[in-house]
Amino acid sequence: MSSLHEGMPNIASRVIPVDPFDLVIFGGTGDLARRKILPGLFRRFIAGQMPANARIIGAARSDMDSAGFRAMVAEAIAEFGGMESPPQAKLDAFLKQIHYVAIDARGEAGWAELQELMKGTDKIEAYYFSVAPALFGDLAERLQQWGMADKQARIVVEKPFGRDLETAQALNATLATYFDERQIYRIDHYLGKETVQNLMAVRFGNMLFEPLWNAQYVDHIQITVAETVGVGGRGEYYDKSGAMRDMVQNHLMQLLCLIAMEPPARFDPNAVRDEKLKVIRALDPVLPHHIIRGQYDADHDDAEGHPNYRDAVGDPRSKTESFIALKTQISNWRWSGTPFYLRTGKRMSARSSEITVVFKETPHSIFAEDAGQHRNVLSIRLQPNEGITLGVTIKEPGPGGMRLIDVPLDMTFSEALGEDAEQVDAYERLIMDVIRGNQTLFMRGDEVEAAWAWTDPIIQGWEARGDVPKFYDSGSDGTTEAFEMMRRDGREWRKVAP
Ligand code: NAD
């Protein structure tokens, strides 16, 4: 690893400035803006990527002026910026580029002021919809009414994008009334993660893996996104959604697409998204006994006294899942016969997102002393400790004949590339892509609809059957049924490791 590090160019210096822009953040005083968007923009500013004449304009219902908003932004950076003490001179300079307009997405208040601010600018205009989804359509309509939906404007739309196929189609149709598809950036922040892009680099930048990347050599693939947190203060919202809508339909589906898609001809937005769409359309319906849903129980040893799921959402009869595990198949030449197992949940044993490719066993063992089963396992960790591990089989050191053991070839990116390799958060990377006009890491309208078209019958199926989620212990890795599903197939889940 050290030789790789020594040979590395200075990665942090490779910041490519973007063209001047005005970014309006609708919902600029909200939780997402304070935790992710604004601190992320400050890090881009420090990295030297924000032009001096760029402006960030908060636009929200809160009644405040630009000075009040700047104070809020400074607080957000102190709390969520991930810096011990933000350099004061830089912070002051950044705040000078920040403005605020009190606005009502559904009324007239504030729109004339925003229009005045945006008038006559020849900069790139981006409008980030960081508000409740019910307001997405109103904002699009208002932007057009007030003359801000010109052909150069871009809109960034947060999740959730609909709650089923019908609502997603309706939202796509509304947005399409005012904006072209090339102006719409549907954000899925999982696509902005460094390792997710590395997944494409590993697959399509190396000769090593692609020839083996098919049902002939891959036994199965697992995707796990585990959280330790419960629903927290979002109980009411979450209970209307559940793990399938909140995580599988978007984040896990996107990871599945990237791991399973055919090589696109070019790394360009439509070439990549065409291939992802083909994966979603090739997904088989999921059989009822391949869907396991769970709800977390209270952890009785938990000193902090976290409630169980139903108490947390305030509904003792809730049938919404906080955990789901399912098995699916992709019906195409590459993958027919290789199952994909997806699993995600709250209050699990560790916070960990990992994609694991489990290769088949060697067809024949030539080593008489070795009775073990050996499989190469490639695991791609999205968080924490982003990196890639390849399990290889070698001879156990020392005497005793040719006994074999499996050892990991570990490439943790922070070790391999050095601590000074810049860590760019998903949101900051994606916002800069919006400014650059690069839609590769954003979902296209037909992709989102195809994902719902696969998801809807699964949800309708369990609703029609009246299925009730099984309980699992907080701090465990899900319901016993999820483990049984794997055991029936002669396989096992990867341990959820921090
Ligand atoms: P929030 O409730 O914390 O903030 C909402 C913002 O919208 C506030 O700034 C508020 O002033 C503004 N607002 C409300 N009504 C308005 C109106 N009529 N006109 C103008 N502004 C109005 O919400 P949030 O958690 O920041 O979420 C924003 C969006 O991002 C939602 O779509 C959410 O689903 C999505 N999202 C949030 C998170 C997160 O971690 N918070 C993660 C992923 C996606």
C-alpha cells in the first residue's frame, strides 16, 4: 500500500473550477440544507471550486433576512461542516456570497424579490427543491410563471420521487410541463458516494473482473444497507413509507443497477442510464416467500431506552416494515441463475453499506489435504471505511501440506490513497455535477418509473395478503426468517460489520 501512496499525485489539488452560478435552495432553512447542502457548499468553497461571483440564495418560508440566514448558515457549518474550527476569513468570504428570500411556494410572497435577484444574470441558474415533495409541482409552476424556467435553468429534485408508479408518473408529467428532461436532476445521494463511482471504475476500468461478471462465475450477489438509528423524529413520515419505499425502490435499486448493468459504450449520462434502465426492466417479480419484512423491537439492555418501532411511530398496529430482505433475479443472458439478495433495515447491529459479489467454488480441488470450500468474495464497502476487499485463497503458511485458507486483499481507500486524498461528500459532488450540467449520477424519469413498476406489485401483494412484519431485536441483523431464507438456499448473509 505504501508504494501506491508514495506514487500518488497530489489528489487534493485536482479541483476543477466550475462556471459562475446562482443556486437557489428552496427549503434553505430545513434540515437537509443545514446538515448537508450548505456545509457541502462551504467545503467546495474552501477547495477553491466556487467562483467569486457565484451566489447561494436560500428561499424558504421562514421570515428572516439575509443577515439572519448567514448566521444560520455559519451555525450549520460549525455543527455539521466536519471541521474543528472553520477558517474565519474563508467563512466570512463564503457568507458574502449568500442571500435569502422569504418565499411561499404556494402563494405570491417573495417571488417578485427572487425574480429581481435572478434578473439579467448570464450565470448558470440552478434551483434545488429541498422542500416537502407535495411542493415540487408548485415550485416548478411558479418558476415558470415568474419567468425563471428558461432553457438554461436546472432543477434539483429531492427524494421521495412519488410513492408509487402513478404518483411518480404524475410528478414526471408536471415537471415536464415546465422543464425538459435535460434540465431535471432527480437526486439519489447514494450515486454521489465515492465508492459507488468506484464500482464503475473497478468494473469497467480493469480487465480482471468483467470476464467473470456473470452467472457462470458468480454464485450470488448481496446488497446490505444497515442503519443503527431508528425512525427518530421522522416516525409519522416513515410509517407511511417503510423500508421498501424509503430505501429499496431508490438506493438499493441504484446499487443493483450499477453492479448488474452491461458496460455502457461511453461514460455519458444517457448511455449509463440506458443500461441501468435495462436492468430494472429485466427484474423478475418477487415471489411472496422471497420477501421478509420486519419491525424492530425495543432493546431491553439499552440504557438510552429507545422505543420499539410501533411506539416510535405512535401506532400500536402499524404494519409498516423497518427491515426488509428479499431475493430477486435478473432475467437476461448475463444473470439468469444468479440470485440477488437485498437487505436493509433500521436499528441493526452496525451502520454499514456493502455490496458483495460471491463467486462460485472452483470446479475441482487438486489438494487432497484440503476439505474446505473456498470462494472468492469481492466486497465493496460504501460506508464506513470506504474500500474494496477481495478474498483470495492461499496456502496456509508452515508445514502440514497444502491446506488452504482464505485471506482478504484489502484496499481501504483512505489507507491506499493517503489521508490527504480529498473526501468529497455525496451532496457536494452531486451539486457540482448539476452546475457542470452532468446528469450521469442522477435518475432519469423513465428509470424512476421502471423502479416503481417493479416495486408496486410487491407492496400490493403483501397488502392483499394482509402480511404483518415479524419482530427483530434492536441491535440484531434482522428477522430470523431472513436468515432462514438464505439457509434454504444453502447460503448465508455476510456479517454486518462496522
Ligand atoms: P424540513 O421540514 O426540515 O425543511 C423544509 C423546508 O421547506 C424549510 O426550509 C421550510 O421553510 C420550507 N418550506 C415549507 N413550506 C414551504 C412553502 N410553502 N414555501 C416555501 N418553503 C417552504 O425538511 P428536510 O428534512 O430538509 O427535507 C427537505 C426535502 O429533502 C424533502 O423532500 C425530504 O424528503 C428530502 N430529504 C431530506 C433528507 C434529510 O436528511 N433531512 C434526506 C433525504 C431527502
